Amino acid sequence: MADNLSKVRARIAAATTRSGRVADAVQLLAVSKTKPVTMIRHAYAAGQRAFGENYVQEGVEKAAALADLDIEWHFIGPLQSNKTRVVAESFAWVHGVEREKIARRLSEQRPSHLPPINICLQVNISGESSKAGVAPDALAALAKAVSGLPAIRLRGLMAIPAPTTDPAAQRQPFARLRELLLQLQNQHPDLDTLSMGMSADLEAAISEGATIVRIGTDIFGARDTQ
Ligand SMILES: *Cc1c(COP(=O)(O)O)cnc(C)c1O
């Protein structure tokens, strides 16, 4: 597993250099959903600090079991409004916010001893093929509403494009997400995050400006379940 981790780091470094970007431009988020805490401890021992979880209960249990480690937890799954409280209490980041209501609850429920919670807005860039995310033409209004919330720090955008193995086709939706971030930066100059790229398309995402890639399979191995 430490070997997988160094291979992924090398792929990220190579893609970053090829794109003419600075060496530390891309952060690796290790997606540990469905994987046991022992594997997270191994990855941590190999220097990994940011981990992503998709399921609220599983993520909260792992955060509690690994409270002795200095992990930065990212919630990357679909989030229902009745689950926002524990996420606000246990996670540093939420990728994939697509409704103002979710952001408002996260802000209200963020414990006051913690810094504001970092969030990315999920955009539906592949149209019909993916139902999750805000439509591009509704993005500006959502960003405006969310950026005013006191315990939220709006960081940028996230997307999960429809899978394809063709590298040119992989780049297209990532380029679109980058354009949307550039437009939003006119109103929100502090936005600095493009959360895009997974095991199969991290190179395409990095060449289009990803700042966080979310990698599960190529670090921890295939999952039995989603
Ligand atoms: C599972 C998941 C990942 C990791 O995908 P891999 O293909 O295993 O690298 C990344 N992002 C999200 C939102 C996920 O649900």
C-alpha cells in the first residue's frame, strides 16, 4: 500500500510538471471509503494526512477511532440535511455541496471552537449523464448565498464527470469546471480550489488545473462495494 501511495504521488508529480505548474500545486486526498482503519494508519505512516470518506456514519466512526492521528477529514459523498450536524462536527472539508440549505445547516451546526468548514460546490458539468450537482447557470447564485455564511469558507468547485477512457474527452469537463471557477473568481477572488480527478483521470484533471485529486482505488485497491 505504501508502494501504491508512492506510485500515485509520482503520477501526480509527473502530471504537475508536464503541465508547467509549481511542484506543490496539487494536493492528494486519499479516499478511504469502505477500507479499514488499519489501512488508513499505514497510509498515515507513509506521510498521508488528508483522507476522504463518502458515508457519514462510517466517516464519523473512523475519525473517532483515529483521533490520536493528525488527520484532515474530507466528506466527499452525498449529504442529506438530517446528517449535516455530525459532518459539521467531524470534518474539515465538504466537497459536493449543491444546495444552499445544506451549507446553511453546516454553518449553523459548526462547533464554535473549530475554524470555519471548507466547502466546494459540486457542479453538474456532464449534463444528463450525472444528476448530482448544481447546474452551471445556477452556480453564481448559489455561490453568492453560501459565501455569506459565517462558519463556512467557500473554497471552490468539485465535479465528478461521466467516466470515459479517452484522454481528450476526459479533459473537456475539467476544462469547463476551470472556466466556471475563473468566472466565479470575479465575484469571489479568494476561491482557490478545483476538486477534480480520480484514479482513472487524475492526469487529465491536473492538466486542466485540479488543485485536489481524490484517489481511492489506486491507493487502497478495488472496493467490493461502491
Ligand atoms: C470513490 C470516490 C473517489 C475515488 O475514486 P477512485 O476511482 O477509487 O479513485 C473520488 N471521489 C468521489 C466523490 C468518490 O465517491
